[in-house]
Amino acid sequence: MARTQLRRVRTWRWRRNPLRRRSDVVEAWIVLAAWVIALVGSAFAGLLAASTVGRDLAQQRAERHTVSAVVTEKAPVGPSAQTLDGGHVWATVRYSSPDGSTHLARTEVPPGAPQGTRVTVWTDAHGKVTSKPLAGGDATFQSVWTGVLVAVATAGGVAGCAQFTRSRLEQRRMDQWAEEWERVDTRWGGKTG
């Protein structure tokens, strides 16, 4: 019995009812549209974002490659050295790009690496030092996580817009109700309360 009563309460805006207003029907359509758009739109946006990120990461893997570089100065060591994740420090290296030109760049090297030490750096298609591209499970995780975040943000945006619209409808209903009470009060011969 309670389940039937609950179902009737949830769907009252869709049934014929002399107390139902036009704004009640509009609100019901807004809620329905918001649910459909949130579910379908967020799934589509999430899949599109995951696909785009996956394609970009695959392009990075194709364009970036390793190059042998030489440390040009002794790498810092001790408390004054700014240690990075993995215990590396920043130092200047010299390397040759595929077109044969020589470049200088700062990259991560082991602390205290002497001048002339060979290190491997990643370069992009233009010969500039860049980070190692994500591969395998990391790339998959990054694209899936981006897709999930975009899907949640899309659903939240749709739900927020629907809630804002519903609150405006509710405010309008309250204003109409106040106007109707004002007319009823006047008809009864004065103000009540």
C-alpha cells in the first residue's frame, strides 16, 4: 500500500488534477529532460573526452623519442641542491636534435653527476626537451579518469541548471500565490494576519 501511495505522489504532476498548474507540468518536463540529458549527455561527453585524451597521448608517444645528452656542468649535490621526485636534481645538458643542431636544456640528472656524464632525455618533434610520454596503463588510466570527470561535470552542470530553473519556477509560484491571497483578502473585507 505504501509503495502505491509513494508512486502516486511522485507522478502527481503528470496526472489530471484541478490543483495542478501549468508551472507544475513545465517543472515535470524540466526534471524529465534534465535526467535524460544528464544521463545521455554525460555519457557522450565522457566517452568523447576519454577518446580525445587517449588520442592525444598516443600522438605524444609517436612524436616523442629519446636522445642521448651530455651533462655540461657538475650536478649539484648536498643540502643546497633542489632534489626532485626520485632523488634527481636539475642540471644543464647538451644534446643534438635529429636535424643535427646542438641544443642546451635543463633536465633531471642524478645528484653529483660529473661533467660529461651521458643521460637520456625525451624530445618532442621540434627537438625540445619534454617529459616522458605516458604509456600503457598510465595512459589508459589518464584517459578513463578524464572521461569520468567530464561525465560527472556534465551531469552536475545539467542538474545545476535544472535546479536553478526549478527554483525560479517555485519563486514564481510563490509570487502568484501571494497575489491570489491578496485578492482573496481584499474580497473578504480586509487584511488577515
